Amino acid sequence: MTEKRKGARSIKDIPTDILEQLNRGEIETANLTEWLAVDQRLLLENLLLQNDRTEYMTPVLENVNQLKKQTVNTINETIGIGLLNLAVKNKDNEFLLKLSVHPADLVRCWAAYTIGRNNDLQLKEKLNKIQPFASDSHFGVREICWMTVRPDISKNLDESLSILTKWTAHDNENVRRFASESTRPRGVWCEHIDALKQNPGLGLEILESLRSDSSRYVQDSVGNWLNDASKSQPEFVVEICDEWLLESPTKETQYIVKKALRTLKK
């Protein structure tokens, strides 16, 4: 097994050959610095050349150029949705499948949007198809994939919570973490879910299942979920944390509770 690359600390320190490989889609980004350094337009151009889909180039880039705010995330979303629309129009499922298993993490992020923003898919089907992205080995893909389905989760909250509660028993910690992270009342880089801000108890079945999870990655997410809730329903969070410490005084639960109460303890 090859040793994992560390990745440069700043964009100017990324070796030229590494940046070229990233922009050609030959390797994954090693850290957030590299993730921010990839030229997604160039990556798209290389992807379409390699797959003989150059006719997709202009319409997708026109959408990108029209963006008022061009960030890694807005460009990522716009390319993903653009490729989805073109593939649907051309009945090009073969291309969509290639995106989902591509070696470049940013291409797999585009692929996540082709599922999350596909209006032809029902919620259950959408979540089933996004689950492999939730268990992706790359941090960027895992973050983007829950953001792609977040609007659907918010619109179909009861059904989503019911499906995602089952994910909390999954043997992959990344899938368990998705159940918590995708339903955070406030979340990061995303719209808030007002129903959960007002009534965080709706998400309790997911949280209860994860309150003593062995994975620090999951524990962080559950702690952040409750910390989100503490900003609008502090009494609820204090009550839940007290209850958990009585019923489940494990070091995992203690860690989650400390994280959950950090805003209230200030």
C-alpha cells in the first residue's frame, strides 16, 4: 500500500508536477490546501477531453462564468449540475457512472451533485445512491455529498430521519457520521433546518443511537449537532446531556457532551 501524501501547507508550496496531476484528474487532493488549489475549469476540460465529451464544455463553463460568487463550492455545484443536465438530455448514463468512480476527488464531488440534484430520483433512491459517496475515503467527497441532498432532507424531514436512523447501525463510521452531519440543525456552508432548530427532539433517534459511538469522527458530529441545537433550545440540550451522562457514562459520551455544551459553558 502506497504511503498517503501529506500535501503542502500553502498553495505556493505545491510542487508543479503535483498540481499538474491534480488538474489532469490523475490523483486525489491530499489536504484542503490542494483542494482549494485545483483549477476546476481545467480539470473539467481534461475530463471531457479524456472521455470524448468536449461538446459538454461550453454550456457548463457558461454557467460557471455567470456565477456572481465564484468559490470552490459554488463552482463545484455548478459543474456537477451542468454535467447532470447534459447527461440526462443525452441519455448519457455511462458518463455519469465514470464520474462516480473517478480517481479525482473533485470529479467524484461533481458526481455527488448529479445524484443529489437529480429531480427524477425519489428521496429514498437518492439517499441509497449517495451512500457510497458518504463512505468515500476522501474528506472532500464526504462533505460535499451530504450538502447535495441537504435540501431534500430539509423538505422531507420525517422520511429522511427515518431512513438515516437505520444508517446509524452501519459498520462504516463515515456512513454513521453522515446520518448526524447531514441533519445538523445549523450545519456549515448550508441552509439551516428550522424544524430542527425549533424542535431538536425530532432528531433524537439518530443521536441516541450514536451517543457512545466508538469513532471520534462520529462523536465530533454528534457533539456539533447538539451544539447547533443549544443555540436555539439550550434547555433541551442540557437535559439530554444530563440524561446521557447518567445512562451512558462512557468516555465517548463524556466527550460528546463536552463538545455539545461548549457554547453554553462560555
